[in-house]
Amino acid sequence: MDIGRQLKQMRVRQGLTLEELASRSELTKGFLSQVERNLTSPSIATLHDILEALGSTLGEFFSQEEKESVVFRRNDFFVDEREDYTIHWIVPNTQKNEMEPILIEIPPKSESFRVDPHNGEEFGYCLEGVVTLRVGDAKYTIRKGETFYLKGREEHWLDNASGRTVKVLWISTPPVF
């Protein structure tokens, strides 16, 4: 662990100068500069004082959080094949996120799962085929390259009355799938 570099990053993120941090931590500007450049190592007590001045703790500083994944490959996907449709969970563990994207394939003469009313929003993009979006009693035809956006206030689902498989990228916030 590069303690000096991490301390400097924390200080800079907070918009503090070395002088301001020195004043808050009751240490000298020269000493803090040496710590940030890894020319000297602070004692645990001194590191505690620096972190306290930065609004952090030893526990937070030394906890090694896993970096969140940004890119997901096909081998990261989970595929759930059902009788009437197939869901590709294209971002793993989305229940902890604010939105949940899926790729849904609906074979001819089938429909997706029905989504109960909820306090969220949904977006869809038709990648292949023609599908009918059912929202309550309303019906909307969506063709390849077209999108839908709705509030989750009413029960809704996708209906494929055509003779071709339909593929739709469907995103919900918060996660409901």
C-alpha cells in the first residue's frame, strides 16, 4: 500500500493545501510533504491524527474495497431460459444498483413475464423484430430500432404475436426483474 500517495489523494480530493492539513493535524507542512512523498513513515498515532484531520479512520483507510467492474463480457452474463422467454442478465448482481438492464428474447407467439406496478421507470430498445408493449389496457407496437419509456404505475409486459423471435434491451430503475 502506498500510504503517502493515498494520503495526498485524500487531501487533494478535499481541496486542502499541505498547510491547511498541517494546521488541522497539528503537524508540520514539511513532515506531511515527506509522508506524501514516502520519504518518511508516520507512526500509527500520527497516521491516526492525519486521517482524523481528513475525516477518515484507520479502518476506512486500510480497508481494501474491491474495484467495481465496469465492463462485462459474455462469460459474466447469466442466462435464464424459460418456456416463454429467455433473459440474459447482462450486468451481474444488479440488485445492489439503481438500475437493472436485461436482454430478453421472446420467441414467436409468446410473451414476457408481467411486471407488477412499482414506483420506478423502465426503458426498452427493440434490437430485433416487432413486439407489442402492453401497459394496462393500452397496446403499443415497437419495431426494431424503436424504444419505449414508461413509469411502472401499471402492470406491463411484452407480447410477441409475430412469427420471429424478438430481442429487447430492457432497463428498470429500481431493479424489478
